[in-house]
Amino acid sequence: MQYIAPNLSAIIGTSVAAQLMAAAGGLDALARMPACNIQVIGSQRKNMLGLSKAGAKSHQGFFGNLEMVKKSPPQFQVKLIRMLSTK
């Protein structure tokens, strides 16, 4: 993975970079995709059936599994995910 996308794998790691590229359909498709769409790749729509969505974490996708996102304070997690998706 480091030969195909060295900058991407250096920032987010090889496993998440591979997941993003596979979900996007390749490196060219990932490069053309807007950051708002990259942010939600891998997230699943949760049907809460009228229950409160306060505990549901939406718009995280594959970036929500990163160790740096998990270790950051909850109020900064969404900002960190947005920043990573733009890079």
C-alpha cells in the first residue's frame, strides 16, 4: 500500500487507506471524490425507529476506527475526522 499511495498511508495507516480505496473504487476515484463524501465512506445508516439519536455516532465511517480519533476528546473527534478527510 505504501507504493501505491504513500502519503495517504502515512497519514491514516495502510489498513484504513486500503479500505477507503476499495470502497471508493480505486485511487483515481478517491482523488476525485469530495471531502464530504470521503468522510462518510464506510458508515452505515442506522435506523433508530424513533429513538433518540444522541448516542449514535454518525458521519464517521472508516475514520472512526482510527486510534488517533478514538484517543481524542469527544468534542474534537468530528473536527479531526473532517480535517483528515480533506487531506
